[in-house]
Amino acid sequence: MLSVSDAEAIILQLVQPLDSLIDTEVIDLFTANGRILASPVTSQLDFPHWDNSAMDGYAVRSEDVQDCNEEKPVVLEIIEEIPAGVQPKSIIQSGKAARILTGAVMPVGANTVVMQERTRREGNQVFILATPKPKEFVRQQASYYKAGSQLLPTGIVLNAQEIALLAACQCTKLNVFRRPRVAILSTGDELVTPETPLQSGQIVDSNQYAIAALVQQMGAEAIMLGIVRDEPTALEEAIANALTQADIIISSGGVSVGDYDYVEQILESLGGKIHVRSVAMKPGKPLTVATFPTPHSPLLTPHSLLPTPHSLIYFGLPGNPAAVLVTFWRFVQPAIKKLSGLAEGWEPKFVKARASQELRSDGKRETYVWGQMRLSNGIYDFYPASGVQHSGNLINLAQTNSLAILPLGIARVAIGEEIQVLIQ
Ligand SMILES: Nc1nc2c(c(=O)[nH]1)N[C@H]1C(S)=C(S)[C@@H](COP(=O)(O)OP(=O)(O)OC[C@H]3O[C@@H](n4cnc5c(N)ncnc54)[C@H](O)[C@@H]3O)O[C@H]1N2
Ligand code: MOO
Ligand SMILES: [Mg+2]
């Protein structure tokens, strides 16, 4: 059985990010929230675009206002009014000033802005009551960004901050990585859809919904392939079909040692290479991970006839609902993030927290306890979900946001002790 960290290393090494030449699409800025840039962005505009005023006040020549104070103000003649958005018409000569408003273009000849509060106005004269620093309150052209240099690199997520910047640059069409395609299937004769009236012994296929929600939350496309019977031919057909339409396939169930657990055997019969068969973790022990060498369909490459170069990864998650969530957060989420083209930050995120209650495990497998992290006075406290922590219990998963980790060999964590917590 592999340790969690060995399994993680193997899995993340199997993931080849999407290709920045092939696996891309051009989208509108309006739909760019959460998407990942597939090529760097460069603007032909300087920021600021031109020298402009940072204050409401007066544009002056700094040489004219060297020695002024309240008792001995310098008096300048106002020759123009420049609101934002208006091109100045005059040149500011010695002894002259322009009324200027925040964001307005600096007039030629002026190099400094005196803020309104340090002036007094009488008619078309302004009294400068304090000496400004040279160039004070002038936002110099290109002082934030010089046209032609790289503005945003490949591999970053576009959020509000980046989208604001792209809008300001008038970059309304963006080359981004396509969304990873994730096919999802559930295995089990006992499974029915949520709208089916339950017969004795039947279970609702909640995993399909959980996995689809997780996949969508990550900005990937969830392809829901439904329930597959525990029957080798049906399973083989379903997996072969999934291979033609996805970058990643996630199934749940059928990976343990039971008489109807066929997933591993079918993966091998379809030419898959198994890299992980079980992991020393609880829940999640029978996690199975395989790869298939080449994509099985040109569907994957809408902009080219070349096949995508990365291999296809199959995650066979254990059927128990909590095992699905834990193995997804621990392994599948970073794998999808890495595949999606993110240049950095795809690794799982751990934080330190204080145990708010005693935590226990059998010490034989790395144990993941689900619960809630809460921030109080700058310190994270971890509250395990109340009720049983069994991998078949999904009731108390609701409202959890993290997983506390009890390492192998640690059977007890006392109240107040520091623990590692995986955040979702
Ligand atoms: N003799 C052993 N038995 C088991 C072992 C073991 O090591 N030796 N491991 C146990 C562990 S740990 C887990 S986890 C499960 C994993 O089993 P499978 O992946 O083979 O899953 P199934 O047997 O198909 O189902 C397990 C359980 O989960 C329910 N399930 C399955 N699919 C869904 C779904 N889509 N939505 C909701 N619930 C689902 C299923 O009804 C079962 O109750 O094996 C243990 N056994
Ligand atoms: O480890 Mo299993 O994944 O307990 O339920
Ligand atoms: Mg089983």
C-alpha cells in the first residue's frame, strides 16, 4: 500500500498540463471570470496614458512657486479650466496656472499640481499658500506600466483584478485554456437516480452529483455518464466510451476486493496502466489511479487535428461517499488544477490549526477527519463534524470546509494541540 505522499507524488507527476498551443479557445472578456490565460497579454497603452492630475487643484510651473507661504503667497493667473476627459488648449507660461480636476490631462508647461486646500481663489487669480514638491500630485505617463512590456503572464487565473486591468487595456478577446473535460460515472447494481422511488436495498447515486459539483466548482466541464451496473461488459463499454470524450475520468465504487469490484480488471483489459491500487489513508484506501497513453478521440482538440499530447488519467474513487470527497480533495482537485494550465498554486493547501476537540484514529492509516475551520483572533480552530466519522456517512459532511490530518502512527490528538488541516 502506498503512503499518501507517495501516491500524491505519483499522481501529480502523471498530470501533463493542457497544451498552450492546442488546448485553447478565444473568449470574450465578459465570460473570462475564473478562466486561465493561455498566452501572455501585452498592452499598447501606457499606464497612466498621459501625465494627469491626482488632485483637484491648480496645474503650475514648480519654478513659479518656490517660496510661498500663507503670509507671502504667490499669485498666479488662471488661464484655463481642465476637467477630466478634456484636452488642454493652452501652454502654461511663467506666472500662469490652470484650474485642474482629478484625472485631467496636465497642460503643457505645467509640471506640478497644488491641491485646492493649499490655495485661495479670487476671481481668475489663485493664491498659492504653500510650496509644493516638484512634480507633486502629477501621475506621470507610463509610471505604472510601459506599453509593449508583458502585462499578464500565461497560466494565471483571471479574477476581478485581472479583468479590470484587461478592460482598461481594451483587451476584450482572450486566449485561455479550454476547460478540462471530466467524465463521471458511478458503478453499482444498488444505485438509482435521485428521482427513482427506492426499492429495498437500493441506494441513491449521490457520488455522481458530488463529483459533478466538485468538478464544476473548479471550472472544469462535468460530463455525467450515469450509473453503470456491476457487470464487466457494461463497465468495459462505459469506460471505453468515457475514454473518447474526456481528459480525466472519475468513477466511484467497484475498486475494493468484493466479488463485484471489477474496475481495476477492466482498466487493464482496456490497456490502462495502473499506478495506484491502494493508499494508506482513511477513508479512501482502495483508491485506484490509471493512465491511458493517448487520447481516443480528435474531439479533444477542437482547433487542431493533432491529438493532445497528454495521457488520460482515470481515478477510480472508493464508493463510500466520504471516501469520494476526501480522495477528490486530496488528489483529484490538484490534478485537475495542474491539468487546467495553472502555472502555480495547484498543490493542495494545508494550514495549521488547533484541535478544538480530541481527535482519534486507529493509527494504522493517515486519517482524514472532516469538520469546520473557524478563525478566531487570527488563529484557526478545527471543529470535527459531530456524529460518526464513517466513510458511509454523508449526513455530517454538510457545512464542513476542511479535513484535519492524523498522520500514520498518531492515534490521538489532544484538545489544543496543533494539527495540519487540508482546506478545500
Ligand atoms: N474485505 C474488504 N472489504 C472492504 C475493504 C477492504 O479493504 N477489504 N475496503 C473497504 C473500504 S475502505 C471502502 S472505501 C469500500 C470501497 O468499496 P468500493 O470502491 O468497491 O465501492 P462499492 O463496494 O461499490 O461501494 C461501497 C459503498 O459505497 C456505496 N456507494 C457506491 N457508489 C455509490 C454512489 N455512487 N453513491 C452513493 N453511495 C455509493 C455503496 O452502496 C457501498 O455502501 O470497500 C470496503 N470494503
Ligand atoms: O477507506 Mo474506506 O475509503 O473507509 O471507506
Ligand atoms: Mg466494493
